[in-house]
Amino acid sequence: MTATTDTPRLAAAPRTGGGIGGSVRDSLVVAKRNLIRMTRIPEMVIFGLIQPIMFVVLFSYVFGGSMMIGGSTSPSDYRNFLMAGIFAQTVTFATAGAGAGIADDMHKGLIDRFRSLPMARGAVLTGRTLADLVQTTLTLVVLAVVALLVGWRTDENAGKVLGGFALLLLLGYAFSWIGALIGLSVRTPEAATSGGLIWLFPVTFISNAFVPTENMAGWLQPIAEWNPFSATVQACRELFGNPGVSPSDAWPMQHPVWASLIWSVLIIVVFRTLAVRKYRSATA
């Protein structure tokens, strides 16, 4: 007689549902993880709020009486002209934090653990960028309150004003994918922070954010006018009712809302594709 024994089966790792639904669920799980992490490190949120508030106060009161906007040097006119640029700068500078966070996860080996799990490939990056979007939204709310306190006003209805803030968040989300790619491409969080800021300074300052483009050198004006950052700033000024100066004849300045949407969607498509591809091959 021979005895037979059942060979125990190894438990297979549970798999999430495939397709778009599974990818969305995985992304939301990762986003929740990052949001919980932010609440446990409150200084990340606090320092993220201090910098844009300082920009609002410094630019408003230091440069407010020396900038000519529409033939006027009134501090209130410059303040209304400035705020769309400060808002846009704030959402784009969040890119550095996104890149540093992903680089930190890479450095600690967390990304490798995520890759071993049965989850959608792009969920880790999508969840991270969604969590950063939530933090950016909070920052914008606080910044808008501070702007109102220093004298910024809107002259359009609530729908247009909210549309302007929606364009800002879309731009910030688009730029966060650039930060994700940078974070996956460097070895340390410090390098990701530096790499995330170096290219942002020319993008934000060679634009219409702080001064009219007509005051720039002739060869810089087309660069500033076709800058994706400038399109969003100009769109927000129109939607907020703070045009300041007459826009140039460049197409993005004549149709800033459409230009802002096109630029933001294009950046998301290109850099999300590159970031997900890099995620598949990146190693800690």
C-alpha cells in the first residue's frame, strides 16, 4: 500500500481587477498612502505654504510702487497683475517636491516593492501626482486668502474665477509629471530637488508672470509669449478680470484659455508616458 499526501499549494498573491477600473483603484490607494504620509509630516505642508506667502508679500510691497502696468504705477494695479503669476509659480514649484518624494521612495527601495505587487504599472506615479495635486489645492486656497488680505480683487463671476483656478491646478498636475520623471532619473532626493528647480526658474521668469513681455528684449518676447506658463497666467488674468496690459499678437496670448488647456494636456501625455516607461526600468 502506498500513502498519498496532498502537496500544499502556495497562496497566490491577490490581484486587483484589470483595466481602467483596476488602475484607478490602485492609483487611489497609492494617493491615500501619500496623503496619510503628508499628515504625519506636517512640516512638509507648512513649509510649502510659507514660501508662496512670502512671495505674495514681498512682490506686492517691494515692487508694488515701481512697476508700470497699463501706464500706471499704482501698487493695487500691479498687485492684481501679479497674483495670477504668483499662483502659477506656486503650482509649478510643487514639481520639485513631487520629484524629491519619488526619488526618496526610490532611494529607500519602496518603488521596487511596489513593482513586485500585483498593481497597475502607472498607479504608483499617478497616485503620487494626485496626492501632490491635493496638497497644491490646499496651498492655493491659503494663498488666495492671503492675496485677498493684501488687496487682490477679481472682477468676474465665481464661475470664471473657479475656471482660472482649475487651469492653475491642471498646469500644476502637468508639471508634476515632469517632476516624476526627474525623480525617477536621479539617485538622491537632494538631486531631485535641485533638478526640479533649476529649469523652473527660467520657465517662470521668462514669462509674463511678473512683468509685461513688452518690456523684455526683442528676442526674449516670443519665447515668453509661447511659454506654457505664460499662457496659463494670461488665461487666469482674463478669467479673474485682471488683464493689466493688452496682450501681444501671439496666438497663445490671444487665445490663452485654449493655449493653456492644449499645453497642459500635451505635457501630461508626453511626460506621463516617459515617466511610466522610466518607472518600469528604474532601479534604486
